[in-house]
Amino acid sequence: MKHSHHIEVANSSTPPPEFEVVSSVPTPPLPDSSEVMTLLVKLPPGSAGNPPHRHTGPAFGYVVQGEMVFELEGEPERVVHTGETFWEPGGDVIHYQDGNNLTDVETRFVVTMFCVPGQPMLIPVSPDELEQRRSRRAPRP
């Protein structure tokens, strides 16, 4: 889908802002009642990130610095590099990995999440449930 984000400014003495769409996805289902939260996440060099978890709603992110290993249930793990985006639908989908892919540099990313008010933004998945849903995880390299 092509988006236009340029507005002509008459008599301006400076160049106009430039916009570049780096990611666009159809709107996923949102919780009936939700709040929007934007976080700056800093992963120390070599950090494994959070244990497997899920979110109550969708999340959209952008890697500001470094590289993040990213894996959602049913998708192969991948590396998200500086300047790239990621998203996840939230809800029942397990988020397996969000670790720093680099051992010598901090990785930072900004993520905007749609959360159910009063519930944790990150809900750990138990080892028993991981075992029960093992067949839903993409093959590992």
C-alpha cells in the first residue's frame, strides 16, 4: 500500500520534513478495553532477553541500535537489524525470543504495545505449556 506523507509548505525557507514508511500491517484485533504503552528496551550485550511470554494485545517495534533475535510461535527465528521493524499479534501467540544477537554491543528497540489495563504487559509462559505447544514452534536452526 502506498502512503503519502508530504505536505507542501508555501513560502517556507527550510526544506520540508521527509517521511519514510518502514512498516505497515493491517490492523490486528485489539483488546476491547486497551491502553497504549511505548517502551524503550535496552538489552545488554549477549542478553537472552525475556523468557517465553505473551502479550494481551499487539505490539509494534523498531530496532534503534544493534540486532535482536526475534521469534514468535509458528514462525522461524530471525534477526531484526538496526532500522528494521517487527510486530506481533499478541493474545494467545507465544513470543519465544527477544534477545540481543550481539555479544559486544547493547541493542535498543522501541516498542508500542496495546495492553489490557490492569494486566501485566508481559505474561510468562510456563514450562508445561511450552511442552504442550511444542508442535507449534517452528523448527530450530
